[in-house]
Amino acid sequence: MEQLSRAEVKRRLVRVCRELQAVVGGSYGPLGSAQLLQANEQCPDALTATAVAERYFANVSIGDCPIANAYFHILKSKLEIQEGNLAQIPYLVVGKGLQLALDWSLQYLDDPRSPVRVAVNWSSETSLSAVIRGIVSSKSATGLDEVTMDTVLIPLIIQAFVSVFAYVVEFPNETVPVQLLCVPGQKSIAKSEVWKQTVLLDLPWPYRGRRQGAKRSHLSAPICNARVALFNITIEPLSEFEEEDANSCTSLNHSGSLSSFRLQALRQIGDRLERQGATAVLSQKIIPKYLQTYLAAKGVFTLDRLSATNIRRL
């Protein structure tokens, strides 16, 4: 979490205020690029907020800065009195109101007692828990009670992010490799846990010995200590033979023997992968269907046509 100095908070607030004032000034009149205000037909000295302004106010997000939000709501209240109309309020009055709101905000920031930032001790679990609680508790969709949040969710999040701390330090510009996964149908998150060094595949896992017709869970059990065989070449024993045949002027009737040789070679590849302890075979190219079926019978997962980006991540 970025901690801003008082001067930086003040600078950013002034920038936000100036931008809002520029939008109001630049949108007034027939030459406005995005017309938020228009003249009131009943009163030439008054203004009316347009439908564009209403959409802006419904979707704009200032962020978590309480002062910027307060300033924004002051502006919004000036423009939304009844049904979005700026009834009987002259344009100059609105401008003076904006300047007054800016003055109040700057006066608040100049007060040494204003809590524009709170220091967080990142080595303290209590401080970390307070930060996470402030973020999660505002998300009503979680539907968690305080006990579950304090005893399960917050420790889980701390454990997950601490586990990738070394990675974030080494690759500061990469996305934090943490994903919170919710399994539908689970009544409690009390048994939730952090999976480290995990590849999440959002697709059905193969047979792996399940009984015929057995009910599947929404999430297969994790494969611990997995060993992945990764290919970026075509797994096809006859690729060289087919290329030679295509360049040859003679046609030999050996399709039967080649087919038998191909299946035997694919089985040998599958047996070799099994002996090496592979639990998953991933490939940038196509994996022959026969080999996929042969490996699935051994409980080995296969996935082909992976993008180069996914291969680099693996």
C-alpha cells in the first residue's frame, strides 16, 4: 500500500479539483466538448445538468481519498437538486461554490490534526489484519461474519501474500500471483487453505479412477508434488516419414506397418512419461488423441495447444 506525504496528498487533491473545474468550465456553452450544463429555457441566468452529466456522476470513481470524494459530492449536490436540474442557480454561483469547496479542502489538509494518512507497521500482524479487514468488510458480497473473517479469511490472505513476497520483490512489475478461488456449493470456508506452487486449470480433470457415474465435485482434489512434462514440439513419431513420402515420387504400400509402428511408438512415449513420474503432459503443439487416451488410462492429465505465454509462466 502506497503511503503518501501530506504534500503529495495536497498536490493530488488540487489537481483533481482543477480538473473538475476545467470540465465544468469547458463543458458550458455550445462549444463544450462534453456538454454537462446547458441554459435553462425558463431562466436565461440559470443552468440545467444534461443527461451526459447524470451518466458521468453515476459512473465516475474518485478513489479512496476521502477529501476528493467530499469535494466531488459537493459538486454533485450543486448539480443535482431535483431530477438532475440546476434550478435557478446561476453559473457564477456554481463556480464560486467550487472554489469554496476547494478552499475548505485545502484548509482541512493544512490542519496538522487531519488524518490524511495512517502509518502501517508491515511487520505487525495486527496492522496487516486491520488493513485487510478495512478492505474486505466493505465488500457486502462476501457475506462473512466477524468471527469467520478474523479467524479464517484474514489469516488466509496474509499467508497467501507472504508466500509470494519473494516473487514480488524479484518481479515488481508482474501481477501478484495470488488468486482467491471460491468453490460453489461449499457451506463454510473454515477448511480453506493456501496452495503454493499451484497451476489452476479451469477445466475437467480426467477419469483418474473415479467410479462410473460418480458425482463430481466442483473442484478436483489438488495434485501434490506434481511433475509436469512440457513439450514445445510435435509429439508425432511419423512426422519425418510423412515429410519424406510427400517429397518422394514413389508411393509404397506400407500404411499398415506405419500405423502399427506409430501406435507402438506413442505407447512407448506414454510408458516413458509414466516411468518418469509425470502427472501432467502439456504441449504447445497438438498431442495425438491416441496418446491422450493412453495417458488418461494411467491417470496422467494432458493439455495441448498451449500459448507461448502460458508456457513461459509454467
